[in-house]
Amino acid sequence: MTAAAGSDRPAGPGGSAGPDRVDVWLIPTDQPEPVVRALRALLDPAERARADGPDPRFGRRFTVAHGAARLLAGARLGLDPARLEWRRGPHGKPAIDGLAVNQSASGALAVLALAERRAVGVDVEEIRDARAAVRLARRCFPPAEAALVEADPDPAGRFTGLWCRREACVKAYGGRLVQGFGLPLSGPAPVLLADPGGLGPGPCRVDDLPVPGPFRAALAAVGGHPFRASVRTWTAADCLATALI
């Protein structure tokens, strides 16, 4: 397992005054078959059952995302990745003692967030069709944000970015997606959300993440203190030379 050089960037005012660090890993999930087999060996029975569903491509990508998450969380905690036992919240958010963990996947990219000092949520989405973006914005966003999407030269990109901010907030609190639809999350990043409504006590900070290709991504952390996202890309090159295979 290796990490390519990434970016450390402060999230908001006060970034030089010791903001919390959140490690963010970009995980390309289209990997060679030997890597998929190696990572599958780390999964628990429930994860393997999910990977063995009717869509083989989804299963391979799921295996890579969740196997890599186990490797990275296990390395952070000094534990055997195959023996990690996730606890699940009421709406499926994973947790493990000593580490806040959240993950999202879309297409061939997964994003993993790890933090020690606060609850976090992360979301990545492949950019949607422009017509679908405008339609969904009208249905799911506050009217002012739906208008922003419709007026934007890139409505699909704007919609997807705002959608990711919502999902990240909801996941930081372990809530349901519908609870995020009315949140006011437009404006330059990072956004300080003073009142997350029924999700839980505020505030919550939300920042956009740099991701490659046709994707948008966002990271949310519960609490008003600034955070710094350390963004790196996971690769499987070293796995080919380890005992995992």
C-alpha cells in the first residue's frame, strides 16, 4: 500500500491556528484481479455477501473500496485489518473505537475519511446529466439553490457539488439523506452550517474536496472549529509484493 503525494490545505479562517486534521484517501476502485482477490481476503462475511451480489463490476469495486478502507484504518489503529469489527449506526454509518470513519463511492472512485477528534462525513458523486440535475434540484434543494443550479453554465457540476455537501453533512451526523435536502449549503467553500436542523446540534463545517475526472466530492465535520483535509491517493502497487496475495 502506498500513498501518492497529495495536498494539505486549510479549511477556512484560522487554518494556521491548529485546525483538526482529517485524512482523506482517494481510492481508484478499478484494480487488477490479483489486487481484488487480496483485498477480498480482508472482508468480513457481510461485506463478502454484498460483494457477491448480481453485478460483478459493482462487486469488484466494492471489494477494493472496503478492503482498502480496512487496510488504511487498520494501519492507523495498529490493528490487523481483517479483524476490524465495524459498528453500524441506525442508518448504516460505520464506527470503530478510537477512529471516526466514513466512506463513499461512485463509479470507479471511492473516498475514505479518517479522523480522531470529531465525527466526519464524506461523499463523492459522478457528475449527473444536466437535465436530471435541474429536475432533482427543483425537487430536493431550497428554491434559491435550485435557481443557482438552473442558471449555472454547468448545471450538472453545480448540482453534484451541492448534493455532495448535503450527503457529507448527513453522513457526519449518521442521519438520513432526506434530512439534508433543505440545508442551506451554497456559497464559497468552506461553508459553516450553524443549524443542521434535525440532524443534530450545530455547527458543522463543510468543504469541497479536490477529486479527478468527472466527479465532485465534499467533506463535513461536526463542530465549528476549522479542519484541514490531507488528501492523498491510495495505490495497490505494494500489495502485489506482500503476503496478502
